[in-house]
Amino acid sequence: MNAVANPLRIGAVSFVNTVPLIDGLDQHPRVLLQRDLPARLADLLEEDRIDVGLIPVVEYLRGVGGDLVPGICIGTHGAVRTVKVFSRDPLKDAVEIAVDRGSRSSVALLRVLLGEMYGTEPDLHICEPRPDALFAHYDTVLVIGDRADEVDPTGLHVYDLGEMWHELTGLPFVFAAWVMSERMSKEDARRSELIQVLTEARDQGFGHLEELAEVEADRRRLDAGTVLGYWREHIHYTLGEAELAGLAKFGELAAKYDLVGDARAVQVAEM
């Protein structure tokens, strides 16, 4: 337990795509780092039990938390590789889809894509798909994370949701971002310190990606080149104007399909 007075309470997930963003935070003298599931982090943020959380953007659009931390996100400019639908039949014909419980943003994105691209609204059933029993109950399954790489695509229709979003809008898609608590968004001194800490952690992570990839590959029993390629070629970590435009577009379409209520205006914290 970090005994420092008034620490920066940071909540993050343990997914492989977050590793470059949180490098060194465990040892930072001003940080109390907590790891949890994305949905749980959104709850902790809403309860003001953390100062900032790396949460699904759909939770932010629903009103959770305060301002976005500038410059940092987990997004993609096309194919993301780790958010895919595998189906025995064309996706436009799907009536029921099993959706991975691991990502609320991905499930909301799927609903938007189905409506916008095919004009369909299949029943979505939350589950935890296993690659060895993918089609045990449904012919179409949304798979998130490392498991998407473990599925044998032979004979299947495969859809990458990042690629589909780019085809639909021409914009990047943001899956998650650092969102501050409402209180932290208003505390000028600590807000600036928090932004600096998170920015330095990202810069440190990208300063030795190869080393991080070796460690992460060994821990997850993956190939280091695969991990490194995923970080460099499929995940985009900069929250710039194009990413904010993509986030705003997603908010607009998510509201259209009643997934976020009246989507909030995107607000980035000042330094």
C-alpha cells in the first residue's frame, strides 16, 4: 500500500494493450495504482474512489467521470486485430450474436455497425467465449482481446470492428481513454500533476517497447514480435483531433441507437 499523503489514485486494466501506458506507475512514489475490470473502474470513478480511470469510452459518453486526459487513448486507425466477429454465416444475416463481456465499447460499436451498415438489430447475448468451444450455442460470436488471435478462422466469416468503423466513417475509433473524476477535473494543481504523471508513463513505455514486449510475451506465453507488432501497427495511443472526431461521431451514433442516452459533449482537460 502506498503510504504517501494524498496519492494520485489511478485505475487501469491488465490488458496487453494498456502495458505501454502504465509502465512504471507501480513504483511511482506519488501513485496508488489499482487494477480492475473496465466496468468496475467506471464504477470506482463514478464513486470518486479513484482520481482517473482507463475506462471504455461508452461509459464516458454515458456520463461517467469528468474530463478526458489530453493526448492519450487506446484506439485504432483501421484493423485492431483484437476485436473481431467470427461467424458461420455472413454478418448481415445474423439473428443472434454472442458478445464477449470484456468490452462494453466493443459491444456498443457492434450495435452501431450492424445498424448503420446492414440495417439489422440482432439479439446480443453476453457470454465469455472460449476459442475451443466458440460456437457451442451461437453461430456468430464477438471475441475480444488475446482470444481473438487464438480462433482458427478457417471456413468462417471474420470481421474486424476497427476496420469496419473506418470503412463506415473514415475516422479512427477510440476504445478507451483516461477519464478523470469530476472532482479531479476541477483541482488545478493535482490535475496538472496527474496529466504529467500519465504522460511520462506513456513516454517511458514507448521508450523501451521491445523490452516490454519481451516481458509481456513471456508472461502471456505469446510471441514477442506479435506483441510488438500489435502495439505498433494496430493500436494507436495518441488522442488527437482525428481521434476526438471519431469519438464524437461514435457518441452521435451511439445516441441514435439509444446506447448512451444523450451523449455528452467531449471535454478534454486543460493542462
